[in-house]
Amino acid sequence: MALHSKKGRKNGVTMVFEDESGYSEKPTVRRTWAPKGKTPVMRSSGSWATRTAIGMIACDAKGNHPRFLMRMIRKSAKAADFLVTLKHLRRHVRGKVYLLWDGLGGHWAGCVKKHIEANASWLTVFRFPAYAPELNPVEGVWSASKTKDFAGFCPKDTAALEDRINKSKRRIQHNPDLLRGCLKESGLFEC
């Protein structure tokens, strides 16, 4: 990573870290406060309906000027979703991009590889080492979202779930200190 970071600084490259996470109608249970002897009760719809979020942190090669991009999809992420995500990325990030993501099958599907090869003039893709999610700063974003915005939240339906995901996204997008903290925590930047 250090070699590519130096090369990125020299060439003015934007570093982009990508990851996916699922959100469910099942509540995320966290510690609650209640009067002694009165156990809090969380009522859930009982549905297993989910949404998948594909998130990206973009920053310069030194880890400065971070911003968060996110797409929400109504099913598990497949290769076609990553093609759309790469097109979405190009609309929002100009110049050369170093994209870092994990070894998920959809990332390395034939159609995605072809798209990457066809866009080699601006896009270079690297894979995170296997079993090292702590290196990906987007993992910190998911943690911040789920422990703060979803703790104890019981959506009535999928519309409420999607609304909460969008509110969480906006909170994170407007909090560059949180994004800098995620980049620093990954150990890839000093920030």
C-alpha cells in the first residue's frame, strides 16, 4: 500500500475504498437505559427484509479531503450492481482513481473485469488481503452507522428502514471528522 500511496501522491490520484453492508428490519440491540425492574421491550415487525448498501470513501493519496459515497440496493449485491457502482464512481470522482476492495466474487466477475480493463486510463483496482477487514476504512463507517443510527431502531416497514439508511448516510457525509477517523483507524494513513 505504501508504494502505491507514494505513487498516488506523485500522480494526484484519488484513493477510493469500497465495501458492502446489509441492513435488516431486525433491530440492532445495544445497551439501553430503563428504570430498575422495568426491562425495555423492543417490538419488531419480525421481517427479515434487508437492504444492501455499497459504500465508498474517496480521499487524496495522503488521506485528506475524505468524502462518502453510497448506493442502496434492494437485494444482495451482484456483478451488475458493481458495474453500476463503478459508473456512479466515475460521475462523482474525476481524474485517476486507485480503487481498493475485497475479494467478493462480484468484484472479480468477468463483466466487471472487462469494464475495469476498458477504463484502465483512469481506474486501477487493488484487492485487500484476505481476512483483513480492519484495513478497509469503510468498515468503520458501517460500525458508526449501525451503533449510532440503528441502535435500538425497529422499523415498521422497509420504507422506514430505507429512510433511516438515507439519514445515516447524510449524517456520515456531513461529518468529515468521522471519515478521517475511519481512515486513521485503518492504519493506512496518519491523517
